[in-house]
Amino acid sequence: MSKIIDQGRWEEIGSIDQEAATVAFGDRAVLGSDFVLRAQGRAFISTGAPKRLADSLILESTGGDYPVPIEVLTDVDGSVVAARIPFVTDLDEMFGAWRKTGELEVTTGQCVACDPWCHPHPVYRFEFDARPGRYIAERFVEGNGDVWGLRIRLRGYRGPLRT
């Protein structure tokens, strides 16, 4: 785990609504502007990544439908090196740990946070620039097993961060 990311000051840059109790980060260049995730038969994925979109989309179930903020950490040049979607307002005060759930490749520097099951309306998706590269995707797991956030962090980034 990257200590620099854990100690950073998160900045809210937007928010999304959700109607399917699921949030995701994705590679905008691969997903496109009209992406909607469709269940394959009975397969409804709520955590991780669908096989056909491995490395391009990472999902997490929120357990409810409510607006969530999109927060980022930036390096000294202003490039996003980490992003998160907290499901609660007091995430930084909770006891738990970030656990790896997958990886995401941001190919061209365009990332999207969304409810992947909803139509690509601006209320359900928020696009932002992020440094191109491979990101570790993690979920925040409380001691009792509840999940309270999803984040991505640039693999191997050691700082410094903008203060």
C-alpha cells in the first residue's frame, strides 16, 4: 500500500448519482461516451471487473442509491494520481483497510467515474483527466466486512503530492 496516498488531502471535483447501487472507474478511451453495462444472461457483477472489460472498468457495490462525491489526489504538476468514491462522509475516520480488488489501465489520460448500469447521462457519469498508466483498484473494508469506498491509485507512485 502506498503511504503517500493514505496521507494525502483529497479534493472533491464532482459527484454522480447512482440508480443501481454500483459505482465504477473506467478508461474513457475504451468505454466511449455512450457506454452502459449490460448483464450477460444471469451474470450481474457488482465487484471487480467483467471479463470482457478487464483492465478497462472496475466496479463496486455501494449497497444503496444515493449521490456520491468524486475525489482526487494530484501531484505537484496538478495531474491526478489517485481518485476515490467514498460511500460515507466520514471515510477518513473509519477503522478498516484498503484491499486490492483489481487493476485499471488509463490509456489516454481520460478516466470516468459512473454508475455503469445507467444510461450515459451526466448525472450518472463524471469524466476527468488522470495521468495515463496502470492503477491499483481498492475497496475500503471495515473490520466487520462492510465496504465504504472505491479508489484507484497510480501503480508505483511515491509522490510528492500537491498540498
